[in-house]
Amino acid sequence: MLIISHRLQVLIPPELDANLEKAAQLSSMSKGAWVRTALQVALDQAGHLAGGDFVARLAAMDAPTADIGQMLAEIEAGRA
């Protein structure tokens, strides 16, 4: 399988570069690898997954869950 990479050039201020350098060193990663990982995490959290893993996004919301009968009863009780 042939994997083609694309180059991305981003200008950042010196203080952000210094923080990136420290973060990469603490993670035992290159700055490029750290940025790629951070970008993937940010995209995943924003829900921009290829194909859209909607079940994973719903699970990540950590919303309350219960038996459907119990949930409907609680909804109706709240309306009273």
C-alpha cells in the first residue's frame, strides 16, 4: 500500500514553538509527530471522523442512560 504524505507549513510564534518543543520532548516524540497526534485528537473530539463514528461520538458525551421505560417514566414525571 502506497501512503502519500502532504507537507503543511504553519508559522507559529517563538513562545508557542518553545512550548511545542517541550511537549514533544516530554512525550519522547518529534515536534512533527506531536503535532500530527494533536491534530488527530482535536479532529476526533470535534467529530470530524472519516465516515462519522456516531456511536463513539454519542458514547463520548457521557450522557445519562437507563432502560427506555424508566427514561420515559422520568420524562412524564417531570411534565406533571
